[in-house]
Amino acid sequence: MDPVTLEVLRNRLEGVAEEMGRVLIRGAYSPNIKERRDCSTALFDADGRLVAQAEHIPVHLGAMPAAVDAVLAKDPRPGDVWVLNDPFAGGTHLPDVTMVSPIAAGDEDDHGSDTEADVLGYAVSRAHHADVGGATPGSMPAGAEAIYEEGLRLPPVRLQRGSERVDDVFDLLLANVRDPDERRADLRAQVAANERGAERLRELADERGPDGLVEAFDAVVDYSRERTRSALADLPDGTFEARDVLEGDGRTDADVPITVSVTVEGDSLVVDFAGTAAQVAGNCNAPRAVAESAVYFAVRCVTDPEVPPNQGCYDPVDVRIPGGSLLDPNPPAAVVGGNVETSQRVADVVFEALAGAVPERVPAQGQGTMNNLTVGGRDGSFAYYETVGGGFGARADRDGMDGVQVGMTNTLNTPVEALELAYPLRVERYGFRPESGGDGEFRGGLGLERAVRVTVPATVSLLTERRRHAPRGRAGGESGATGENLLVDPDGETERLPAKVTRDVPAGTTVVVRTPGGGGYGDPRRRSDAARERDRANGVGGDATDAHEREAESSDRDGS
């Protein structure tokens, strides 16, 4: 295929995935999807290869192929819509509900569940639903020991058969969740997104013919594979190792080690997690697809982020994970924290290993956590979920970004106005944490403080990291500030909370989440005078910057 045609078709396919995402976001009712955009959309070919994705949530997208593989095993037919969330059958964690729709040429009404029409591909959407049942509102209990506590578990089942909704499945799902009206609307939005993807892919098939569409799929995947192999070939050969820890598993505070060795050999990469902890009693186990997704994200960032994201990016990367470990647990392990927090640490540790090969391409550590905050009414009347941004690590040539989502998440925040309109919550404070970014030639990004007051009796769950172990600086840069979780009772008494906790609270309680800052990059004494002036003008740096200035002046006087 000539380069011009390839580029046109690649953009057409990615445009379909992006349009699916817009339909999902506009059609959803929950602030979690409509405002935060905690959702992802993609297209797959008939063999289950990812061919195009919207630039949505990294932890969703890299794990989507496992969901499509699970549906392919069920002999899906055009007109079907399959739904699943089981982490041991293609899902990530239970709140992430995935829909997979087989697509055939012609009008949708031409195909029933018994049709022999060939499948052209699959439209896929994944969205984080604010509640899918389980022990606590929001379906993210910090102390879960088994997946049964985390919500309704759906292996791949038909939500729609032959273009007709399967009401029994729909009703069963809605009977097991809090706020079923909101869940119903969000599920319908996902169906609509898949229908839009199917419509657009059929249009492309009508233009080029089914064989031409398959040619386009092959061409974009081959192109990404070749570019990824070329980028890997530019890395120095060798084996590079790294180790980091999780701050407990939700049941205990004991550190949980994650160990990796990354071997670069020519135009391929082997990422081996031998030595990583066995699966844990708490909920920080990560399904294999989640761990793989974090690896693909880190590799893509360090090699060539402009490579079109599809199956071709993954083919040159061999991920090896011991069975029964933290990153490939056996059922019925609890996993809700693995998707949101362990994935972050996997990305961090792979970045750290790759820094041994190309140190100038790897920033200092960012906040390394999603700071998951879930608040739900004990009467089941509402469920609010939020991930709170923090500091991005400084890079070799610029400061880290302040108050952004880092790593495996890519959501927006929930605007204060939308949050207070939808829930019995009030935002008391929301802003940057001064001096939370690590000092350096380039400063780490600032963390945030978000204080939310609950006006009714509620259950609060927090799944967070970097409360004990600070995000590390690089090349002489200093660490960012650790995060902090606080609970202020109606009488004004303040309690420091652990990194992972679920607590019933009375009306009038305020939960405060202070997120970590990013690590700094380079010797702080090399920071320019202009940068220091900007720091002072923006209210950051402060005593730390002054201390390094005094140290530098002392060294100059001593003739050092």
C-alpha cells in the first residue's frame, strides 16, 4: 500500500475510534464518564487484533485485546453485543465494563445471531461504571480479600442477540448495582458508541470492499510493528533491572516488591517480572492484561510515542510474568486496586529499568498513583468516584507539569459544579500543594489538595500510593513530596488515614486528599536565576530553593 493511502486509512480508522468515544461521552449520564471521561473505545479486526484506538485511558486500551479474545472464544456473530467485566476472563477490574460488537458488511438489520455473514471486525468500548455492586458503594473496597466482595462479576455474555436486547441479562445486571437508572443510561451509551463504530466501519468496507478493508488493517498493523522494531533497534543492547514496592495490599501495610529485568536484543524486547511478589491477600493483585498494558505504555513512551497505537506496537515486546504472582493472580483474588495502583507501579518500574538504557528519555518519577477516592451513600442512593491528579516528574530539559494525571490514567477531573450538582458533596478546597515538587535543575510538578465534605452518612474508600515512599528524582534531582490522606470529623478533629482504607463516616465529615509531587531532575544548584524567579512568583520552591542557593554560595566562597 502506498504511503499516502496508508496514512489516509490509518486516520480514517482512528477517527472512527475517536467518534465512538464522543458518542459514549455525550450519551452517558454519570459524571464519571460524561465529565471525567473514564472510558475508552477501539476497533479490532476479525482475528481480534487491535487496529485503531482513541487516545483515552492507557490501562484500558493495552488490556482490551484480552477482552476481545475472551469474546472470540464464544463464537460471536453480527448483531450481538457482548458484555464482560470479569478480570479472569478478559476484564481489568469489575467497575470497568467492556462491550464487544461483531461487525459485518451491509446494514445491521441484515444480520441476526444465526447469520453466516463474515465478521469484518469488532467495535469495542470500555467504561468505568461508578458502581457495579459489591460490599461498598462504588465497588472499590480497600480491604477486599476476594473478588466476590468487589461487585457483580460478568464473564462474556450477550447483552444483545441478533440486534435484539437480551432483557434477562440486562435486568440481572441492573438488579445487582446501586443507582440502576444511571447504570442503565451508561450501558446504553456504550451500546450506542459501538453502533456508531459499526456504522462507520461498514461505510469504509462499502468504499474499499471487504478485501480492501482487510488490506488496510494489515497495512496499519505492519506499519506500527516496523516503526516499533526500528525504535527498539536504536536502544543499546543489554539487560537492565529495577525494583520498586507497593505500600501494602489493602490488608496490611507491608511493602510488596515488584522486580523487573528488561532485555534489549536487536529490535525486540523481553520484559521479565521474575522475583515479583506472589499474589497477595488484599486487592492489589493485577490481572495479567493490566500488567501487560502498563509495560506497553512505558515502552511506547520511551521509544516512539508517535507510532500509531495498535497490535503492531505490542508484537516485538515479550512480557513474562510468573503465574500466581501479584501480576498474574489466580481466582478468586481481589483485583480492584491492581488495575488502578499496581499498574502505576509496574509502569514506574519498567521506566526505571529503561532508564538504564536511555537515561535522557526517562523523566523523574511522577506521583505514581491515581489517588482513588470513592464516596457512596450508605443507603445506595449515590456513588461518586474520582482520581485526583498530582505532580509529573521533571524531564531532562523542562519542569514537570503541575496537578495532572500521570501514568496509566488519562482522565479529566470532575468539575466542582458538576460534582456538587450530582452528589450530596461540597468541595471545600481544591488547589496546588506549594513546594510539593522535587527540587532540581528542573523542578518536579506540584501535587494537588482536594477536600470534599460529605453532607449525608456515607462510606469513603481510598486506594492510594506514595504515602510513605516519595517519587524519586533523577540525575541529582530531589524527591517529590509524599501524599497524605486526612479525615476531618464534624467537630473539626483531624485523623490521618492510611494509604488504603474504607470507612463509614457521618454527615459533615470532610475527606482531604493531598497528592504527591513529582521528582526533580538534575542538580538543584544548576537551576537558572530566571527559573528561580518564576518559582518565587508562582509561590513554589521557597525554603528548599533558598537552601540550595546558600549551599552554592558557600561552595563558591570555599573555592570548591
